[in-house]
Amino acid sequence: MSAHKITDEVIEYVGILAKLDLNDEQKEKAKKDMEEMLEYVDKLNELDTSDIEPMTHIFPIENVFREDEVTNSDGKEATLLNAPEKKDDGFKVPKTIEG
Amino acid sequence: MSREYETVIGLEVHVELATKTKIFCGCKTDFGGAPNTHTCPICTGMPGALPILNKKVVEYAMAVGIATNCEITKYSKFDRKNYFYPDNPQNYQISQLYLPICRNGKVEIEVGGVKKEIGIHEIHMEEDAGKLVHDEWEDVSIVDYNRSGVPLIEIVSEPDMRSADEVIAYLEKLRQTIQYLGASDCKLNEGSMRADVNISVRKIGQKEFGTRTEMKNLNSFKAISHAIEGETERQIELLEMNREVIQETRRWDDNKESSKSMRSKEDAKDYRYFPDPDLPPICIPDEWIQKVKDNQPELREEKLERYKKDYDISEYDASLITESKHLADLFEETTAICNKPKRVVNFILGELLRLLKEKEMDDSDISFSPENFAKLIELVDSGVVNSTVSKQVFGEIFENNVDPEVYIKENNLMVVNDDGELEKVIEEVISANPKSVEDYKAGKKKAIGFLVGQTMKAMQGKANPGKVNQILTEKLQ
Amino acid sequence: MSIKNKTAVEISKMIKDRQISAVEVLEQTIQQIKEKDEKVKGFITVDEDEARKQAQIIQKGIEKGELTGPLAGVPIAIKDNIDTKGIKTTCASKILYNFVPTFDATAVKNLKEAGAIIVGKTNMDEFAMGSTSETSAFATTRNPWDLTKVPGGSSGGTCAVVASGQVSCGLGSDTGGSIRQPSSYCGVTGIKPTYGTVSRYGLIAYGSSLDQIGPVARNVADCATILETISSYDRFDSTSMKRDKYDFTSALDKDVKGMRIGIPKEYLEKGIDDEVKEAVLKAAQIMKDKGAKVEEFSLDLVDYAIPAYYIIACAEASSNLARFDGVKYGYRSKEYEGLHEMYKKSRSEGFGDEVKRRIMLGSFVLSSGYYDAYYLKALKVKRLIKEAYDKAFEKYDLILGPVAPTTAPTIGESLKDPLKMYLSDIYTISVNLAGLPAISLPCALDKNKMPIGVQFIANCFEENKMIAAGQTLEKELAENFVLDFSLV
């Protein structure tokens, strides 16, 4: 028995977040995978980290800036080069929900 | 019934900053422009592109934070807010959740003579999204990333407001402050200032807050007022029917004057924020804060004091004119040329405000030059035109930025100083209005006003009213 | 003149000495690719025409004396997750099957400026997620030493085309061992540089806080030369580190006398193949013979690196890969109704199973209510691991260890059990978590004549120490251990 029970609802929910559609077979597999992985990563709980600052960046660099100067010219052509579907110099997408 | 309840309101105000370039790339931020022309791999989320932070964005955010009495966070970071939407090319927005750049501020507002403090919870920096245009013909949407990556600050207030009037006063205050700082033009109609309103209601005396809803798509002060009224009513009705208010985001429809839930089963509203590994933290030492403070332009309160002192104008007038940075700038620039502060003030607070109201314009839309305005003031002052004509000329300056000297000459609007001609007209007026003359002579001194008016009319306004009065008085003796 | 079995530095010298032209070098390279890649399947795209054009231009530049560097005229292979302007860049994924970048990655730009010629883009695990190159949507790359074995991954394509003598060198990327492990499996040399040394601009991100581009070649000298060329302080990568020096080749003349080298005893204790262990001990003995002080020590927290890594890498990947949605580039599903279905179908049809698995896991660990327990916890463990290394480097100049517990497994074996596949990254992963540089180089052959690599790990910014050690080891082995690059 896994300590982490991944329910159908959880898989459904994560699918909505990640915008991934899994069929029933994939869902079952994903549940099993995730349960196993979560059980495995539980190993981290053996370590007491209550006083440890999380490390987001490996080096203490800070304040990396650019100056407020225009460096780019008309980028339309490059931007649209790979568009799967375009119209009127824009990317065509299914109608977005109104209201 | 509704007297038992009070409305609790907090605001999330988004302001587009007045930088030349976007927050993470060197693309222009100019409004308009053909679709997708102001774009590059960074602001369109091309695979492999990485963000580089525009320093000016940090400085504007700090300036607004300082002006709104915030604490500046010494060590601030960017986080990713993950959600899918086509106007958001990376499908995450780079924003700040855990360590926003400013916190714990406050501003003072005044409603109906009562002063009140509104707390500012935080100010954070983030990137704007692109624009979606609905194509009616094909029933699809078209994405334009020109606005994608334009820098924004989001100013989050505490839930300190209790009425639409307070909300408007708070927004006006923010707008005024930010405009004075030069950090944004804050135009609601162009979207450079946008407000999302969090509303809840509770029984008066109740300590806990009610469940709140968030109202979006509010593009004018009017829409904000109406949305607050509408949502307050909707929530009270629900509570009165013993039903629950659901915590949700609602979209205001200005035409229908009502709101609709934006919830859909495909939106979980779970943004999975985490620190952006592509952007190192921002460290703000005291010296940098001081430098931003030192470079801060003169804000309203200082300006007001200076106007009273340097230009000898009344508290009331100074306060009206400094209400808007645009008016204050116009005043100072014009006065610098003509050195007649009082006349300039009178014109601005009189004719200019009247015209703005009449044409439903914002003072940021003023487009005439202080030079032409100053010239007109000089012409009035030296008696070349009288005040009636000056209003007409000002209207022309306001509309078309005409050179008043040229315009007056071309339209022959100078005050007539030929006494012979004036006397001739006055005699005609006297003989054409015997009744008024009789009244005057019988002691009704006021009757002379009518005769002056008739003379001015006959002169097409180009006479000096003082002089007309003087000659009339002599002739009626 | 043939360039067979020549290194990059040797090839550029031959061109400079007018023994051969860049154009001829390229033609021979194309010929090699045609002969060998049928079997190896290391390339996804070979752009012959563009490469020929470049070779002409480069040859002129060399003749005019404008291009004098050690990579001028050298054909090079680039992993397919590194942007190349005008050349399709797919990440071995259906979702980017037709994507053509409009800009070069900074590393590629640096190579081009040095006169290197991009011949093609190499196969890999889809979005660099995998350890065998089998998760590619397009082809299964084979190990040139035994075509039934995997080349390793994720930079398996680059390592296989170098190992089979199609090109002398290439670029890979390393997020959890993706350069070092396939280098070890294929008998080539690879470097994972200190985080921030090579710009990530133009590297299609998997785990942004862990990813680094690095060189793969036949020997240490070529790797040092390529690293020197591709590394730079880049304002387009905000995590780029400004280093005092970008000199990595001067270390080739240094020895290891007096160096203190530690071997984590945990690395040799369990789960390691005997022959791999022997190879490490052999390398240790050579280092001792050359005057280094070698000893075993205890490296803390070894067991915690993999779980921390998978949480961090998957969380970052779930966000990094959100942009692949069928709107701006790449694959869009043919049939859908409405926006959300378009997203879901495009992504579900466009991504392979391993990528989906990691995106799901990453989305879950960041989701509401789990962030602290998983992601934040992993970032804390990352700090502990970094501190454990800091402590180790107070005592040692270098850490020596295996690259993978075994030699290359048979194709089709690993994907059955993902967790087991993840566990095989045990010796490489913590290096990425701590931002350290490491070099992997061949040290022995097992009983089946499959190569075994070892790695030297250095402290941050101390690539030169590991390059010196690698060079020393390579020289010593050369007498009894000649690698054949014409196996196929």
C-alpha cells in the first residue's frame, strides 16, 4: 500500500493544470508512477531542514539589469515565422471565452 | 434593509510604467503599432529566450513605493505565475509573490471633508499580457504580442474602503501621485491604469469579513462606481435569502450594467507560483533608496506650498491647480513665459476646465503649447483684446493651438481704441433705447449695464467695456 | 589527406597548414555521416547546403588570416535542444517537429565566430528527459560500440556521432548528467561546466537552475578548447557568471602533483558494477602514481540528491514546457473544439510519455498545498548538498568517482521502470544541484568491450584542476588503451 494515494480526481486536476489529456490507461499508469515517485521523494523528510534557507540560485549574484534603451526593431516577421495558424499579422487561436 | 450592511472594498490597481522599453527585453512600449511589430523572441516566449530585467522598472516601482509610504524590500525576487492563456506567450507570467518590492504603505484620501488612511498591502512588478482581438468574420481570436512584456506595477490595497466614493478618491490619489512621479500616464481608457475591485459585505458591527468576489474589466470611474453598487446589492440579496456568496472572479459588463462569473471547469486558479530560476534577486541597499528619493520630482504637497509662496495665489486656487500634474505643468510653463500667474490661474480654472468638461476630455489630452497660451495672456493684459474676445481666442488655441496674435489679426478682433467711432455707436445705442435711458436718469443706475451690453454687441465685442461705461456715463449726465 | 580519427584541434591545424581545406574537411565529414549514421541514427537534421556555404566562407576567412582560432573550419554537431538560426531545432519532440529558430544560441554564436561549421543537429531524449536517448520522438540512437545498446542520454546523439567518427566534436547539455553519462557509455570525453559559465540563452530549457551546455569530443584537449570558445559572460542570460578568466587550455600542461583527490566511499559501496568500480580504482592509482594524494571520504547526503533533483527539475520543466501549446510555433492538433481542447490535444499528442510524466509530477509538486512539502523542501536539501560539497572541497581539490553504475544497457531495457532509470543518475545528479563542473572521460573497457568512464568533479570555477587531471589520466591510458572511432 502506498502512503500516497493519488485519486482519479487528483490526476484529473493535475491534467487541467498541465493541460494534458490522459486516456484511462495512461491515467492508471500516471497514478502508479506518481505514487511511486512521491513515496520515493518522501526520503527527503528524513532530513530536518527547519532552519535551512531554500536555495533558489546557486550563486549569490544579484541586480542583473539592462538599461532602458530600445534595442529591437520591427520583429513581426520573425515572431510569426513558425506560427501554426495566423491571420492579420497575428496568431490565430480558437475564440477565447467572453464574459 | 441595506443599512444593516457595510461594503468592504480592497483594490488591485495595475499601472503600466512609462519606460521606453519592455520589462525583460529591448522592445518599444509605444501604444498602438501594427500587430506584433514591437516583439522579439523574449516577449513572445520563443524556446530558448531568457528575460533580462529593465533597471528603470525597479526604480519606478521604488519611486511609487516611496511616495505611498511603503517599506522597500531589501531583497526582492521574481516568481512565475503559471496559467494558460493565449495572450500570455510563455503560459506563465513573471510576477512577484513571495518577496514583492514594496510593502506596508498608506495614502490619505478625503471624502466629503473627512480624511481617511488607506493601507497599501504591497506593490509588485510584473509583465503585461498581449492583446486578443475577436475576429467576428471567422469566429476566432487573433493574438498580438505588442503589449506582452510591457512593465506593470500592481498596487494591492488593504480592504480599507467602504464606499464607491472612497474608491474613486483612492484611485484619484494614486493617479495623481504616479503622474507627478512621471512613472505612468495612468489613462484608464487606454488601459495604462486598471483596477480590479474586491468586494464583500458584512453586517455592521461584525468583525469578520464576508466572502469576497473580484470584479474585473472596469475601464472607467463610472464603471467602478456602478460595479461596486451592483455587486453590493447582489451580495446583500444573496445573504438575505440565506444563500452563500461564492468566492470568484466576475466580469463587469458596462453595457448591461451587470456582472457574470468568469469561472470555468478548465480554470483551476492554482497558479503554482515558484521563484523564477532565470532571474537573480534584486538587492536594494539604502543608498539606492536614497538616490531614488533624491531624484524624486516635486510632489503635489510641495508644489502647493511653493505656489502659494512664489506666485502669491490662494490656497484654494493652488490646491485646484495642483490636483493634476498636467494642469500644474501648464501653469508653470505658461507663467514662466508671461510672468502673470494670477491671470494664468484664472484661465486654467475658468475656461480650460469648462472646455475639458464640455468636451468630456481628460487633462492629459491637452495638446496646445504654453507659448500660445502665454501670448494670449499678454494680449489680454495689454488690452489688445478684451475678456469676451479672449475666451473665443482661447477656444481656438485649445482646439487648434493657433497663434493668438495671428488669429486676432486675421479675424480683426482687436479692441477698437478709436473714440470717435465708439462715441458714434454709443449715440446710436442711446437713441435706440429711450426707455433704458429714462430709467437710468430716474435713478435706476443698473440700467447702464444693459446699454453697455448693447454697445459691446454693436461693436462685436471689440470695445473696452470700461471705456464704454465711462463714455456712456458722461453722455447720460 | 584524411581527417579520419583526427581531433578538432588537429583538423584545424591541418587546414591552417594548407594540408586540407575546410571545404574538403566538410565533404569528408558529410561522407562519414552518410556511411555511418544510417546505423547509428545520431542526427535528426543534417544541413549539408548551409554547411557547404559556411565552409566556403570560413575557408576564405582562414586564407585571409581572419580566422586563426583552433576551431576554424572544424565541423561540429549540436544537440537538438540548442537554437540554431535557420536550422530546425526539435528537442526530439513532435511538439517542435518543424520549429526553425530565428536566432542562434549564444554558445552557437560563439562557435560560428570562431569559424566552426554547424553540420547538423543530434538526437536526444525528448526535451533532455531521459538517460538513454530512447524517449526521442524521431529515432533510437545506437551505441557505436554495440548497436544493440543505448548511447546513454540525454545527449546520446552527440556522443554517438563523435564516438562513431562522424564528427570530431559536438555540443551537449547536462541537467543531471546528460553530457557525462552518454560520454561514459560511448567512450568519449565530455565536460559539464560550472553553472553560469556557458550562456543558457538559446538552450531550450528543461530545468533552468540545473541546465548547462558543454562540449563532447574525443579527448580532453578538444573539450577544453571548445569550452574556451563557447563560454562567455552573456548579458542575454541573467544567470551568466562573470569569470576572471575564460582560459581552459593552459591547464592541459599542468600536472596533478600535490593535488588532493577524494573518492566518496558511498559511491563505491552499493549498486555499482564491479568493473566500473575497478575502473575508478585504476584511475585513482594513476593519479597516485602521478603524485596526487588520493583517499576515500564520506560525502554526506548522496541518497538525497535524486529525489531533490526530480522535484526541482520536474517543477521547473512543468513551467518551462508550458509555452508549447500550439499557438506560436510547433505542433497544433488537427481537430479540436475551443481553446482548451486545442491546448490539451496539441500537448497530449505532441509530448511523449516521459515528458508528460515529468510535467504531471512537476505540476503536482507546485500545486496548492504541496509547494512547501515538496518544492521548498527540495530547495532546502539542495542547499545542504551544496554545503556538503563545500565541506568536501575544503579538503580536496577534486572528487573522483564513477559516472554511471554500469556500462550502456541494452535498448528497450530501461524505459520499463522509470524509477530505476532515475536511480542510475546517482553519481552525476548532485553535481548539477551544486552547480559544480565535472569532466567524464573513458578509463577502461568492460568484458564486453564496452567503454567505462570516470569523472572528476571540481569546485565551482575550478575547471582547470579537473582538466589537468583528465589530461594526465588520458595521457597515461593512451599507452595501453587506444580508442577506436571507426567501429561502425
